[in-house]
Amino acid sequence: MTVFLTTERLVLRRFTGADVDHLVELDGDPEVMRYLTGGRPTPREVVERELLPLYFAHYRRYGDLGWWAAEERAGGAFLGWFEFRPTDPQDRGEVELGYRLRRPAWGKGYATEGARALIHRGFTELGVRRVVAYTMAVNDGSRRVMEKAGLSYVRTFHEEYPEPVPGTELGEVEYALEAPDRRPGEES
């Protein structure tokens, strides 16, 4: 197991081929997928043939930026994942923050804890200058996490979706956080 980051209650590690069942279960929960697919599950073959290969490709290309399996530090229960990956393949300076957690992990502060830890590491160790995050305007829970993690509302925008889900008519929102200015050698 390749651990990327630990917090007080979380371990963020690289995904492996053994995580197929975890991802199928996570994406099989209609409430977890509500603001993504309208509750439709991600088929197992998509997890096996598209998602995990995408995650592995990011590890090969970026090493320390990508998707991370989230587990409870005490006990090792799979909680979901965090995304912290470049928005532009040629520039590691701006990364997208994302998260998807199992319903039993909701409301316990895990998303905020993981997001804050990723942002801190990004700004202090990984050369990240800006963190962005996106969600549907109606996804109040995700927006609260973004705000608690220090991101601020930037804009509301509308996208065309082949299969819109309820709430898309109100748009998507962007949140962002810029790295604090530091002088060379200065600790954060």
C-alpha cells in the first residue's frame, strides 16, 4: 500500500486493482451519485476499464497528484476518495480538488479534514499555486466542505449535459483558493 497522506483520522493512499469492489459500492449508492448522474450507478466494467486505469495513469504521469483512496486511520474502513489533480496536463500549478465519500462517512468532517490536508500539502510541498473545486449549485453539502476548507465562491456557470440531472438548470459553481504569498525560505 502506497500511502500519500495521513491526517488525524484518515489515510489517503494510491488505488490498487483490489479497490474495484470499493468503487462499485461507492458509485452504486444513489444518494452518493445524486448530483453526478441523478443516482445512476457506475457499472463495474466502467470502474475496471476506465476509472482505475485513469487513476493509475495519473500516478505514472504526476506521481503525487491524482485520485486517492480514503480510509479510516483507525480500522482501515474504506470511506471513499479524494481528487487532487492538475487542471492542465502541462501545468501542475492549478489543481482540482474533489471528493466522494460513502454515506456512512457523511457529516463527520472527513471531507473537510482530507481537503484541508491536501490543500496544505499542495501549497507547502507540491508547488500548487491555486486550488479549484466544482459542484452543482444545489449541492449544499459539497459547497459547505469547500468553504470550510478555505475556498471561496468564484462564479456560477452553466454547461450542456447530454442527460441533465435535477438541479442542473441552476448551474454549476466554482470555488477557489490561491496559495498564500511566501518569501523564499519562509515556513507556512
